[in-house]
Amino acid sequence: MINWIWICMAAIGIIYAMFSGNMEAVNEAIFESAAQAVTLAIGLISILVFWLGMMRIAEEAGILRGLAKLFRPIISKIFPEIPKDHPALGYILSNLTANMFGLGNAATPLGIKAMEEMKKLHNNSDTASRSMITFLILNTTGLTLIPTTVIGIRMQYESASPTEIVGVTLLVTGIGTIAGLAIDRLFYYKSTWRKS
């Protein structure tokens, strides 16, 4: 559906440009924005490679395992349906850690693996389990300690202070995560009360 919306918007813009005599400006904007997209992507790749390398070093050094042990009691309370030694918890912790460092692209494969493991726990049902919904909420609200991708974009566009958004990002994502979990629990307990 969204693809059709974008196609329609692009087509309407091009048709309007043809009739208003601005086709040259549209062509210029297309080529200019394509060049900017390539430059931005290359800049972001270097930042992602750096942080993925840091994550790999942290994994080899046992820091991620330490973080997993530290946060396991909290995660076990948030996901009570998942057994404490199940691989899904490891994937969930790795995904959330990557998201905390603003590595959304690196977190995606871990999130997919976590969902696959939770689906197995839910007898491969096509209906989302409580844990899957909670995990989706945590990913959507995305508590972020260091927004590396946004900092990278700000650096690409020569911001005077690219890291000044760290505090605000932490505050906003923290509030979003707490609100998301509260709403998740509210709807879960509401549905439980209706059944009983």
C-alpha cells in the first residue's frame, strides 16, 4: 500500500512539473538527491562498521555476556512466558543492546532470530504471542543510549555539535519505552480480566 502511495506521489509530481514547465528542476533534484544519498550511505557505512566492530569486540571480551547476565532478571520479568535458559532471551538481549547503541541495521537480524525463537515457543502459530507483542513494542520505542546513526548523519552535514542530541534522545526514548511497556501491560491485564 505504501509503495502505491509513493508511486502516486512521484507520478503526480512529475506530471505537474511537465505541465508547469519545471521538468528541468525536477531532473536536477533527482540527480542531486541521488548523489547525496550515495554520499550519506558511504558515511553511515563507516560508522556502522565501527560500532559493529565495537560490538564484536565486546562480544569476544565477554562484555555482552556480562550485560546479558546483568539484564537477564529484568528481561525475564518483561518476558515471563520465555524460559530463563531459552535462546530467544539471548537474541532479545543482543537486539536491545544493538538498539541502545543506535545500530538499528545491526539489530534487525537479531530481532528476526528472536521472533523466530518466540514463534517456536508459540507452536509456530501465525498469531503473535504476548512476548512477541512486548518485543515489538520494545523495538518500536527503542531505548537509545547513543544514537550513532543520527550522530553520523549530523556529522555528514557538518553540524556544529553532532552529539548534543544524546541527552534528549535518551530522555525521549526512555519515556517512550516506559509508556509502551505500561500500555502493553494495561492491555494484557485488561484482556486477562475479560477472559476470567
